[in-house]
Amino acid sequence: VLTQSPATLSLSPGERATLSCRASQSGSSYLAWYQQRPGQAPRLLIYAASSRASGIPARFSGSGSGTDFTLTISSLEPEDFAVYYCQQRGAFGPGTKVEIK
Amino acid sequence: EVQLLESGGGLVQPGGSLRLSCAASGFTFNNYALTWVRQAPGMGLEWVSTISGSGGGTFYADSVKGRFTISRDNSQSTIHLEMNDLRAEDTAIYYCTKDSHKTGKGWFDPWGQGTLVSVSS
């Protein structure tokens, strides 16, 4: 089971976003992060906890191991306001919505 | 370029059946597991089923086990999801996605555009 916090993050463009994902048990480093904009399919951002997927801007970074993982967006761009999901094996977290403050 | 194109969604009555397909291109098809993920209206993502690259391994969420069957045709670079005894709670967009590993349990990239399944009388 994956839990994500916060459920909603209200920030302004240019601010830093820190999203958390916690696994109920340790065991896999194949933790991935996805972005989903309204009306679109999810898009892979980060895989294996800290590797950026192809074409993903450097402002997105992932960290963590064991049961605690973090997605950081260093400076929010207008297109970054979306829902973010973490995933490990056959489980997805409930998502964090990053909204404009 | 890797592409995944889902088809087969539609409106079906409770208890009915539907077969989804996902046509893949741009990669060596039998080297990768493929997965179905669904998203109910206004809700989050739910993993549904994965099939290994060889087709010998199939995995299902508890919510669909015994009702859904995943299969693949490596000669046609296509996977299918046979859905029986459909319920209102199966209403969702169904996405096809490529796993990073042959046996599954990796990460998913890319995703198709999705196909909508609506279960209603």
C-alpha cells in the first residue's frame, strides 16, 4: 500500500513543491512518479526512485529509499499544476494535486 | 517511437462482457510485459492486470480476478483484456501501458490514450 501526502498542495508559480510517498513495507526500489494533467493519460516522470524519464525537465527530481520517497519540483511552471501519482509494483498512491494558489 | 492504441470500449449493461485491445508498435513486443490500468471518473489510478513478455505470466487485481482475462498475440503485437460479468464499479477509462521489464513489476512508459468503458443499464 502506498500513501501520498499532502492530498493537495497549493503553491504559486516559481515556488518549490515537495511531494511525499510512503510504502507500507520496504522491498523494491522501483518507485516511479507520474504526472497527469486534466483529460490526459499519465506520463512517467521518475523511475527507480531518482532517475528522470526521457524528456523530463531537470526541475523534476526524485529521492528516497526503503519506504519513504520524495518528488521535488524545484520551481513550478504553469504546466506543472496537475496530479502526481507514485507507483510501486502493482500499486498506485492516491495522488497529490498541485494547484495554483 | 513507441505507440499504444487501445480500442474496444463502450457502453455495456451490468453482467455483460467486453473485449479491449491494445495495438503496440515501435519496440520489440515480446521483450516487455504490458499492463492495463484503469481510472474511474474523478478517481485515481488502479492497476488492473499485467501480462509478461512471453505471455506465460498473468497477474490480476483482486477486484477483477476471475472476471477479467488478459492475453497477448505476439505475432500481432497486440494484447487483449476480456472482461466478463461487468459491474458498475468497472466503469473507467482503461489505459494500456508498457512495463519496463519483461516479467512485469517495473514502471510504466508510455501510456495509450485510453478507452472508456461504461457499465450501466
